[in-house]
Amino acid sequence: MGSESGLRTTLKKKISDQTHYIRVENTCGTGTPDVNFAWNGHEKWVELKYLAKFPVRKTTKVTLSCFTLDQITWILSRWCVKKGSTYLFVQVGDKYYLFNAHGANKVYHGVTTMEFKELAIWSGGKGWNGDELLLALEYPPISAF
């Protein structure tokens, strides 16, 4: 069975050899993403979410439990100051999806499974490669707000 904690462990295993990776526990402020890491002159903040499976009906909106207004506000606020700095990383079953702030905002407000998959700037299967994820983070498509 998966979880946000399991996703954090997986992400760390896949990229920690190449990054300075920290788990963030912020009791002073709300909405701060779960992890922060830096490599090759890049620094990223990533909010992690886990979903057991997509909705069965194509028209049903994907719902990420515990994706809060404070979290999306933090992601969007930081993105406005430094584009390319904040992301949402979601595990759905044995698949993984990365969203920039624009995609994360759409996911927060509700999208279908097809829209969810189309908004992802990177996706990977069970054996995804940390190098591929870092490459997607290093040269992300930047969406303007």
C-alpha cells in the first residue's frame, strides 16, 4: 500500500545521490512543500501527494486529499517570484506525475483523469529513473500566470 511517506522515501532514493535533499517540517508556517533539494545550481520545492487510483468514471474529477489552499497558495506565490522553483509530485498507483505550478493549480481546482495526465510535465512508471525527473526539473516548460 502506498502513501505520501512512501512517495517521499522513493523520491529520496531516486535522486539523493545527485542532490542535496531535505525533508521539510515547518511548524512556523503553513503550506510549505514537503521536500526541498538542490543540484547543479538548481533548487526545487516539491509538494508530494499520493492517490491509490484514478476515478473509474472519465468525467469524475481527480481529488487529492489533503491538498490544501495553503499549499497551492505557497506553490503559486513562490512560482510568481521564481518561475520553475515549485512543483507538485503525485503518485497514482504505480505511476508518477510531475506538475509545475500552473498544472498544480488546475489539479487543485479539479480535473478529469485525462486532463490530469495531459497537465503533467513529466510522468514515469514503476521503474522510473531519477535522472529523467531531474532533467525535467532542470529544463521545465515554464507557464506564465
